[in-house]
Amino acid sequence: MKLQTTKYEKLFSTPVLRFHVEGHDDLNTALLREGNDMRALSEGVSKSNRAGWHSEGNLFKRKTACVQTLKTLVTDSIAAANAQIGARADFDELSLKLFGWMNMNPAGGYNAPHTHPGAQWSGVYYVSQPAVETGNAGMIEFLDPRSDLPNWRILKAPAFRLKKKLRPMPGDMILFPSYLVHWVYPNESEEERVSIAFNATFKTRRKS
Ligand SMILES: [Fe+2]
């Protein structure tokens, strides 16, 4: 008798995508200026941010050229991600709502583990990252959403590695499902880390 493998499936995978905006320097300079203007007028709100500033309201409602450029890039990344996962929905029948906010993290600032309930895609665009970051400083880490995984640690299999961290660079955009728990390691530099986070929510378009 011989045992033959007849099928090997990877079920229920979690897509995480990374994009890079080429020629992002002017955009990032303008976004940084926009953030500083907003910060001068608002103390911000407290969410998952620890010791940092988190802008109030929906950033994408601002009509400045830099914010609208970023909104277009975010929309494009979502379209690319939908194509990548083989989404078969008819997008003419859906409306897409984007909600964005800016995070400015000083030395010691970080984001505690959290999800973004209610959306489909969530993401982060990186405006500025301290030039010299070592170890885990400034990295975003995703935690495996499946349960009972610690039992698998003994096998040291990449498919069950429990967490995955990324070191983003300015101009990078990371997109992930909103249910995925993530957090950001503390900024160990004196330079601020500035990022723009967003949620993308699809709803059925109301027929008029
Ligand atoms: Fe987040």
C-alpha cells in the first residue's frame, strides 16, 4: 500500500498587500504640512494611539490637493486588492466609504493591538518614518486571527507563525482586512513617525 496526497488546500487565507507610491516626496511634504495645520487647531482624539496625536473626524473630507491625491491612491489600492482577491461583486452596485485619520507618534508613542470593526479593508499610508530605526521600533505587526494556534508552535511551520511584522518606508501603503489584529511598536527615535490610517467600507448602493 502506498499513501498518496491527492489534495492540498490553503483555506481561509488572510490577504495583506503592500504598495509603494513612486515620487511621493512632494505629496508627503504637503501631507505633513496639512497635519501640522490640523494639529495647531485640534488636540486630536484618543483611540489606539498611546502618547501620540490622532486627528479628529474624517481626513478625506478635506479638499486640499494632497488629501484628495491620497484619497485617489487609496481608492486605487482598494481596487487592486479587490482584483487580487478575485472579488466578483458588481462594484457599480456598491458604494465605497473611506474614513481616514492621521497619526503622529513622538518618541515612545505606539498603537496598542486593535482591529477596525465594521469595515472590509483597512490600511496605512506612511508619510514619514524616522530615518534610523533598529530592532522592532516603528514596525507594524499583525497577529494571526485563528484560534488555538499556540498548540502549533511546536512544529515551527511558517503557515502557523502567529504573527508577522513589517517595516514600512515613507511612500508605502499597507492594506489588510479590517478584522486583522495589529499594533505598532514604540517609536524609539526623537523624530516623529507620521502615518495616515483608513477604513474602506462597501455598502449596497440604494436604488433611487
Ligand atoms: Fe489600526
